[in-house]
Amino acid sequence: MGSVVPGYSPGFKKPPETLRLKRKRSWKSVAASISAESPAATAQQDATLSPRPYPGSRRRNPFSSMENTPRPPPAPRPAHSPVGKAAGAEWLVSGSDARRSPSRQLVNGLQEDRSVWKEEFSETTAVGSFINDPHLAPPSTDVSSSPSYEFPVDWSIKTRLLFTSSQNFAWADHLKAQEESQGYIQHCRAAVINLPQSIPEPKLSTELRCAFQQSLVYWLHPFLPWLQLFPRIGADRKMAGKNNMWSCDDALQQILMREWSLSFTSLYNLLRAKLCPYFYVCTYQFTVLFRAAGFAGSDTITALISPTTRGLREAMKSEGIEFYLPFQEVRKRTCNVVASHLETGLPDHYETTDKNVENKEGQGMSGGGDNDDDDDDGFSWLEEMGVQDKIKKPETISIKLSKERNEIKMDHKPQSVVLVKGSNTFTLLNFLINCKSLVASVGPQAGIPPTLLSPVCFRGATMQTLKARTINARTQISTHYKDIFTLEITGPVMPHSLHSLSMVLKSAQKGSFSAVCYTNEPTAVFNIDISNGQNIKEESIRKDLCNYGLHPNTLDQLRLYSTLGKSSIKHLEMNDYFYTWKS
């Protein structure tokens, strides 16, 4: 034993027994004084002063708030809480706690009014909550469907898929090197794999595992391993602090843009040659969806841009690009239908009244009509001076300002989506290549070309795969626990991948699974119907299906007319080989 240090006492490590007894007596005296008061005051002060409200709990930290008041109990979850089936299994896995982060916001890089795109579902939600509580369901605004053999085409890009099933997903774990390589080869050779309706032993099926790997492949340009290049809208916070070596190097930026232009042109040529069904151009301000002829009810190449601004639309006009505003066209058609019903379905006196009102409104918008006589009387002195043609009337100025105000009001919103058709898409290609504002000049995304996403290979593209991982969880049902198996897919999930994965899971899970889909909200508006009631020739389209490099069933699903409007599929479920969905 060493020498004892003077003044050192081991008793200072822990409180002496006498202090511990004094503390117990002090709490007993406090409890005795509280018991003499009213029951309401007793309950309130117990929550504040009691060191341990119930056995096994922690004593409340007195420094957690300035007033030292207890935290109010959490409000009961409403019936329309946005929790979907099989939504997140993080807090049930291996006893780890889930991080309940608020819903992410995708903020436009240049938006002035800070409009936000919000996801309907949070990133982490309990897996078993929807089983234990039948009231926990998607929001009441969701549109449900009836059972069907096929679900509607969804042209939005998903950032995450969470599949849930009562059958194990062990077959998707730890693919062998040969199975992974075979999946890549099947994708590059556009091999069509037809799986049986049900597979007895999925884990032993090499064909299933290769098809699963094949459905995860997509193509990307540019590829920068240290940066996440999708999504691009609102990604400044995620990219902040990352190494951006070319932000101040103009020569390097020109090289990157030159290579990007070649890749972009290669993709468009594949689309025009009917060798690529569609692709995306993702910038830090907006996203463009190019689709080949025969898709979405159009017999020509189409391009949808969302969101847009008045400045971008004016720049496109100045370059001679003809475009349409689909939401405005739908609004005009609706107004015309209502007007025709008013003219034909109402009595004479109502018809006359409505026509008079319509005429007055039209005259007010155009600055003409009977009211012009009064205005001319007010400005008759201008004619005497001979300058009536050089002075604009206040009505004309106010109408112009009102029109500009309405155009600016829809900026950065889904209503600002723009449609370009036919040969104008080639002009749009040149416009985007030469547009200087396409690439951010400042910030974390400075100098980074837009992201190109495609289901097929193209010049300068890098093969990438979606990330897949299985999660095994347990949920309590009444007095016993039930196993819940989940499969999480993360990355830019394009429309063909969603359908391919559903076909693989249909065979592996015996026709029973559900999926929560997390959508990149700025792309949800791509589901708007652009067919305008026209019919396309089926015979000429079917001849080219074998050249697109996708499964024929997937191509048939992508050729369906869009029915989701500006919404997207939030929840997809299959029971007994029939689909149901909510949007």
C-alpha cells in the first residue's frame, strides 16, 4: 500500500449516509405538507416536486426549463395522423430509438417567397402503429382506389420505398457475387425475365435474386462519390461543407459542362431514336422530364418542366420555344364547359343576366364596351390636345399589372408546370445547354452540372444501384407479438423501378405486400394528363417496345394515361395479387 495523501478522504466519492437520510426526511416533510392541501394542488405539485413519480422512472431535471414547470402531457394523436402502413421500422430494430425528425422541406434555390414542398410522410414512423391502432391512417385527403390488376403510372421520382410483408425478405439479403453480376448483365442486355406467380422457396431461387438486382440498376451523370446529386432542389444544406474544388476554377467548370452537354445530347438522341423511354434533368431550380413518343397519351416527344418562374418562361419565349401551361388549359376548358351549361341549361331571364355579366366582365378585362364612353368623356381633353394616342388609359395599365401579378403568383408552385411538345423539345435542349443560369454560380452547388437520370445507358453515364436493406421487427397485437418484415429501398426510384420491384415482390411475397412511397414533391406534378383527349396509334407504338430495354409489362404500364393529376402514389398495397393505392 502506498502512503496516504493528507486531507484525502474516500468518503467524498459518494454522499455519506447521513446526507442521504437527511434528503429522505426532507422529501417526507414536503409530501406531508402537500397532502394537507387540495387534491388538485397535490396532483400538480407532485408532478413538480416528486423525485420519482413512479418506480423505475428518472427524476425530472430541474434545469430543463426556466420556470421549473412540468412538461404538459402529449396531445392524443388525431385520427387523420399522416402515418401510413409499414412506415419506418427504425425504433423497433435492435432496441434502437428512432429519430423523429420533422418532415423535410425541399426549398427552391432562387425562390423569393420561400414556398416549400412538403412530404406527406415523416422519415421515421413506427412499423406496428398502424396495426395496433386502426385510426392511424393516411390523411383524409388521400384518394383511395378499388382493387385492380395494375396500379396507375406514377411519373414522380421516389426517394424512398418501404415494403412490408408477413413473408420474410431474407431472399434479398447478401446476394452472391455471381448473382449480382448476372443481374448487371441482364440489365445491360435488356433480358426479359418472367418469374412465376409464386415462388415456394425465394431464398433458394437464383433467378429471383438476379431479377431483383436487375431492377435496382439506374444510370447517372455526373457521378461525384462525395456528393449526393439527387435531389438537387433544396440540397444546399446537405452539400454544405463538402469539398467543391471547381467552384473557383473556370476552366474545370467548362470541362464539366462540355462533358455534360455531350451526355445530355446523347440521351436526347436515344429518346428520338426510340431507344430510351424517358429521362430526367434535375437542376438546382427545376426538374425536366423528357418522354418519348407514345407515352402519357402523346404521339410526339414531350418535356415537362416544374417548377418554373416568369423569368424562365419569358426566356423560353424569347428563344422561340412554344409551350403550354397544362393547368391553365384545364382551367380554360372547365370555364368553357360551365359557360356552355349556363347558356343551354338555364331559363331565358337567367341566360340574359349571365350574358350581361359575362359581357361586363369581358369588357372590364379588355378595356372596351359601354364603359369606354364614360372614360372617353373623362379623357376628351386629350383629344383636344392631340395626344390621346400617346397616353395609356389607367385601365390598360392596371390590367397589365394584374396579369403580371397572376403570373408571378404561380411561380415555384405546381401550377407553373410547363409542357413542350414535338420539335420544340430540340429547341429546349439547345436552350438548356446554353442557359447560363442552369448551374448555380454561388453556394454549395456552384459549378455542378444538372443531374441526368435514365433507365438505360448513355454516353458518359455511370451505372448505379438503389440501396436495399432488410429490417426485421416485432409489433404487439393484443397479448402477443407478431413478426413484421420490411425491405427499404433508397435512392432516386424512377417509374420503371417501382413497377419492376412490384413484379419481383409479387412473386417472392406470394402476392401480398404493402409499400409506403416517399415522393420528391417537385416531381409529383409530372402526373398531370397531357393527352388532351387525342388517340395515338397502338400498332406503330408496339413495334418499338422491344427497343426500350425494359420489361414489356413495365412499358405497358408506362404507356397508360396519367390519372393522378398533380398528386402521386403515397401508399401501394397488394392483396391476393390485386393492387390498391392511395395518393
